[in-house]
Amino acid sequence: MIIFIMWAVAAAALAIGGATAREFLTSDHWNQKETGIAVSILAVGYGVIGRALATILSSAGLSPDDVSDASVGAGLLGFLGFFVAAILAYIKVLPRGKMESLG
């Protein structure tokens, strides 16, 4: 049940991030705020996928009594790894943000 909830949260984050990015792609350029918003939402989605995968892999083959805190730690490391990897990938792929004028 917990894994299903993680997949649902990841799907929601990726859907919202994808809609946000699609709207921003219609512009000629991306501002810094727009890039940060889209990248953050999408990276959270991938981070949750990483957490679900790490939790599954760390507890696979174990009985419910044998599962320890190590699966929680592996899940958090999975989240962090996928989150950072997604941010780095989107930094390379998306157009560079332009400075905004304040006047």
C-alpha cells in the first residue's frame, strides 16, 4: 500500500511538472523562476520513484519481520540520488534561463 501511494505521488508530481514545463516551453525563453519551478517539481517526481525503487530493492526477499530501518535509509538515499540526477539532467536539457529586468 505504501509503495502504491509513492507511485501515485510520483505520477502526480510528474504530471504537474510536465504540464508546467509544457506551458513554459511555448515561451521564447525561460526565466529563472520558471526553470526552477519546472525542474523542482519534476525532480521531486523522479525522487519519489527512486525512493520507491530503493525501498522495494532493499526489502525484496525478506519476511516482514526481517525488514529493518535499513530499508528506510535506502529509500532516502534513493530519493536523494534520483532527485539530484534529475536536476542535473534537466539543467543540461532545458534552455538556460535569462535574467529578468526589474523595471
